[in-house]
Amino acid sequence: MTGLDDGLVVLTGAGISRESGLATFRDPGGVWSQVRLEDVATPEAFARDPGRVHAFYNARRRQLADPAIAPNAAHRALAELERVWRGPFLLVTQNVDDLHERAGSVALLHMHGRLRVSRCIHCGTTHGADTDLSVRTACPGCGRTGGMRPDVVWFGEMPREMERIEAALDRCRLFVAIGTSGSVYPAAGFAAQVRGRARTVELNLEPSGGRFDEGRYGPATGVVPEWVESLTRR
Ligand code: BJW
């Protein structure tokens, strides 16, 4: 039995933001049914055709700025869980949107980067990016053009904050994966990594096929608040 003093790691994926109006990647009608990931989500794609990659991320950044896109009950429930949790707590999101922070989460790591941040491939500095990027965008740090890219993690690149994530996984006694298909590593391996030391829980629209001690299935706005409630009322 785990309690509010134990270490907790929450991993979220695109499914948690689906009911906020953002598409997932691998569901029918998802992002990868509309564009080939090889064309937009690899460093090679950016080197080959930066205009195409910018157009893809500019459209998603504009969608995120739409006032209709807002945190939902699942994002809010996790922010509330963080407020009442007494032990070590870490929310690791694979999502590049900012809905967790808008819901009030603080102990949060974006392992696949953030859509509203740009990075210069020349000088390495990062900057807020609330407007479109292009090959003509000058770096606010070094002034050079042609090197500004979305600060997201593409296939073949190293996910962010892995040391802090590994440390939290090492000490956690409860691990929950929410709204992720478990298709992309290293996140897809986290549950197996903690198995035996931590209780593992999956909250998803439907079973992902991964091995978990417990699963609750349905839309995130239902199952996440219910699960949080079940933890905090004990
Ligand atoms: C709902 C719902 C609702 C729907 N309510 N639920 C073996 C080991 C290690 C690495 C590899 C390996 N084999 C291959 C690799 C390399 C590769 C990889 O994993 N490839 C796989 C395809 C096999 N990984 C990498 O290249 C990563 N880097 C790396 O490994 O570096 C080396 C390293 C090694 C060891 C340790 C550390 C490092 C980088 C991966 C970068 C992924 N980037 C993307 C794009 C980011 C930018 C962007 O957003 O455009 O990240 S790809 C895309 O997939 C995005 C997501 O974050 C990621 C995960 O997707 P997610 O969130 O799971 O979404 P879906 O659509 O797949 O699933 C949605 C789920 O929600 C479904 O289950 C639905 O049922 C559910 N759902 N509606 C609740 N309403």
C-alpha cells in the first residue's frame, strides 16, 4: 500500500490533452496520420527542409495560443495532487504543450521539450517563442539567422532532464502513466524500470498493452480526477 508520503512519479502523454482539443499522435486521425514523422520530427527533416518543419510547428503553436485550448479536469487534478502530496513528487510530461503549467503544476519536467520555446542551433540559447519561426528569424542571443528551431525533442535526439527523471524513478514507490501509448522510448520503459519497487498504474482511454499493476480506462477527464480522489481520500 502506498501513501501520500511516498515518492510519486506521474508520466503524461498526448491523451491527457486530447479533451482540451489537441490531437494525439497515433490514434486514428492523430498527428502521424496527417504528416509523416520522418518529414517533420527528426533533425534530418529540419536540415533537409526547415520551412516544412517550421510550418508544422507554427501551426501547432498557433493552435496552442487559441483561447479555446485550455487545461482540462485531468490537468487540474494533477496540479491538486501535487499540492496535497507530502512525499517527493515529479510530473514528467512528454507533451510539448503548456497545459500542465497553466493548470498550476510546478514540479514538472518537459522531457520532449516545449512548443513555446525556440533554440538557436548556432549559439545554443533558448528563447520564448510565441510567434511563428522561420529560416529568417534572427536569434535574440547571437543575431544569426537560419538556426532557430523549436526547442522540442525529435527522434534520435536525447530527451531532456534524464538525470532528474532517473533519480525520481529510482526513489518512487508509485508510478502512474496517463494518456500515453508507450510507443516512444525512453518513456515507454519507465514502468518496467520501476516494476518490483513501485506500484505501477495506467490511466488511459484503453489499455496500451504495457504491464501495470492497476489500470483504469476511459477519458482522462474522468479517470484522472477519480484516481486522484481515490488516493487522497484514503
Ligand atoms: C487518451 C485519450 C483521452 C486518447 N483520455 N487517454 C529503444 C530504447 C531507447 C530508444 C529507442 C528504442 N527504440 C527506438 C528508440 C528511439 C526512439 C523511439 O522510441 N522510437 C520508437 C518509435 C520505437 N526514441 C528516441 O529517438 C528518443 N530519444 C532517445 O531515445 O535518445 C536516446 C536515449 C536512449 C536511452 C536513454 C535516454 C536517451 C526521442 C523521442 C522523441 C519523441 N518526439 C515526439 C515529438 C516531440 C515534438 C512534437 O510534439 O512534435 O514526441 S514523437 C511523439 O510521440 C511526441 C510524444 O511525446 C511521443 C509519445 O506519444 P504519446 O504521448 O504516447 O502519444 P500517442 O498518440 O502515441 O498516444 C496517445 C495515448 O492517449 C493513446 O494510448 C490513446 O489511447 C490515449 N488517449 N485519447 C486518455 N481522451
